[in-house]
Amino acid sequence: MAKYLLLLGGADLDKRTGSPDLAPQLFQQFSTWIAGLRERGQFVGAHKLQDHTGARLSVRGGEVVEGPFVETKEAIGGAFLIEAGSLAEAVQLARSCPTLLSQNGYVEVRVVEERRTPG
């Protein structure tokens, strides 16, 4: 099976941080979603990124500069690495991600290009 990177972003941080009751619900939704991926042997790994923390580097006028940091609505909040038989299957798995269903966010599905090193 091929590997796919699911980039989760644009989550509704105001909703998430404004309601103390929402965090446990989101945790449970993600736990259930991940458990399903694990049961099917499709879960490889995941990382939650800290909100509002990081740096963005770009080139301006031939020099590397820092900032401005990406706006929350565009920020990537986490990444999942999964295995699927096709891009269509990976997209179907992404459709049930809690970021879409509960947080008004987005999921970008990318094919991981695995390169073999000579030797």
C-alpha cells in the first residue's frame, strides 16, 4: 500500500478554545477515528502541532526572512501518515476526519513519494 500524508488545518480555534466541554469531545472523536485506521492497518503515525507556535521562513529580496506567521485559518494543526490502496481510498478516509466534521477545517491529502536510496 502507498503512504499518504493528511495535513489538517484551518480548524476553528475559537470554538475549540472557547468551550471547555469541546476538548474532550474532540479527543474522543479523534481517538475513535484513529482506532478505525489502526484496526484496518492503515495508521502509520500522527503529530499534533502546537497552536500559535512556530516560525515561517521565506525569501524576500534574495534574503531569508522570518514571518509573518501564517494566519490561524490557514495554519496546519497536525499531520497523519496513513496507508491506502489508492488516492481515492485515502480521500475517502480523510472525509471522516474530525477536523472536517467538528472543527470547520480542511484536510489536504498528499501522496508520499518514497525514494529508494542506491546502495
